Amino acid sequence: MDKTNTHNNKDEISIKDLFMILNKWWRFLLSKWLLIIGIGFLGAVIGFVYGYMQKTVYKAELSFALEDDKSGGGIGAAAGLASQLGVDLGGVSGGGVFSGDNLLELMKSRSMVEKTLLSTINYQGRQETIAELYISFNNYREDWDKNNKLKSIFFLPNTDRNKFSLQQDSILGLFYKDIINNNLSVNKVDKKLSIITVILKSKNELFSKYFTECLVKTVSDFYKEIKTKKSVQNISILQRQTDSVRSELNSAINGVASSVDRNPNPNPALQILRAPSQRRQVDVQANTVILNQLVANLEISKVTLRKETPLIQIIDSPILPLDKEKFGKAKGLLSGGVLAGILTVIILLIKKLLEEIFE
């Protein structure tokens, strides 16, 4: 017999041995079919109970576009012209904390989440904070009523945040951590785009909707307050200056009229009688020029302020009924039974293999 035939015979023997081993394991598993089916049935029951106990999760999704005006266009030119005249109209472009990934982290910051929780909503015909709705559907109040320190804690609408007790601060902190870790997701649709998606999942449909909408509004209002703060201050200053100059102009016009009334037909030989009227006339002309310039600058400032607002443009907002996510009873039954059966088979095979090795 040549080497080729010898090699083939060895391969045939190896294959036969393999089939014999597989056949032996198969017969072993068949001998344990009652145990495998029993444990599989137990796993199916556990999966069914788990699916039955799981509550429906409601998913609220909101997408918005982040305004990124870097050029400023005609308003930038107007602001530059006004700056040459000594009037600072504020910035005309975005940036800073509201650019790029900074906005994503801002929306997940504790201050923004807490302000959202303390926002007032109309829930079942009454004014209530989102924090109270969160407490309600999580059934926290039932446990708090048994604790003297917690049963008197409420988050009422329009309450001064600075006057919160230590317990209230701690509870809001716990709510924040739970929402960030288990409920809230803020991501960009694409790194090259400026579209951001906010997703919140919870066991209460209205909480998911209200929290998502209020969070975006809170961040948007924060942007308006910070980014337009300088422009608002400039408008306030210009408005006061305009009102003051207009008052002086009106006073000067009244002064001219009063001087003329006192000397309707002044003696041409006495020029001193014309001096009061002429002085008032100079005041009228000077205040008119100043007022025209202030009014122009004030209007430019108002246009700049309007251009800077808003930062966030809503694309899609959550609409009831929301999408539902639930680990159903049928899924739990099937998954539990299959998983328990597979684990049982693996354990039995490992046990059998170890016994043969030791023998």
C-alpha cells in the first residue's frame, strides 16, 4: 500500500471517529431530553413573566437645525458702519458654547435638565411641573409619604429655585442622573450636518413628549439670553439716549415758541431781544441732528437683534401617539425557552466532556 492510500485511510478513520463522537453526544442529549425540555419550559415561563411585567416605553424624538451664520452679510456691514460711528451693536455670528459638540453637552448639562424639570405644563387640566409628573408615574410619592422628611417635598410651579432645600437639590440631582443615564439621548444625525436629534424614552407618554419639547425650548431661551445680551444692552442704552435727546428737542422747540411769543414784534434796533430765540433755534438744530443719528443706530441695533434670534429651528417634533417599545410576552416566551434550552445543552455537553477526560 502506498503512502497516498495510507493517508486516505487515516482520514477515513478520523471522519468515522468524528461521526461516532457526534452520534454518541447526540444519543446522550436524547437521553436527557426530558431535562432539556423541562428547563426550556421553565425558561419560557420566566421569559413570559418578564415580558408581562415590563411596561411600555414611549419614545419621543425631536430634531432641529443649528443655525450657523458666520458671515453676517449685510447686517455685518451695517454693524461695521455703526461701529465707526462709535456704536457697538454686538456680534452677528454664532459660536462659542453653542457651536459643534458643545451644544450636545449643553443639552445634557444638569442646569438645563433641572430647568426643564421645573418647567410648568398643563397636565390633566391643572398647572404642574414636569418634575411632579416624573414623580407621579414613577410612584415615588407613595414611598415618600412614609418618610417625614420627604412627604412635604413638592416642586410647585413658579417656585424660586434659589430657595430650594438641601433635600430638593439632592432629589433633583438624582432625577438628573437617572434621566441622563437611562432616558435621554442627544446626537448629531451626521457629523457633516448641523441637524441634532433629541430622543427621550420613558414609561409615560406625556412625560416623554413634554420633556423633549421643554428641553429644546430651555436651551433655545438660554441661547437667546446669552447671545443677545450685549445687543439688548446696546438697544436699552440707545433707547434711553434717544428718549433724552427727543425730550431736549421738544424742550428747545417749546423754548423757541415761547421766546417768539414774548417778543412777537422785536425792535430791530435791539438785537439782544433776538438772542434767546436764536439760542433755542441752535439747540433745536443740534438736537435734531443727534436724534436722527440715534434713531438710525437704534433701528440698526433692532435689526441686528432680530437677526441673532433664534438659534434653533425645529424640523420634527414629537406627535402623539408616540412610538412604543416593549419586550412583549410572546418575545419573552420564545427567547426564554430557546436561551434556557441552549444553555442546558451546553452545560450537559461540557459536563460529559469533563467526565470523559477524567476517566
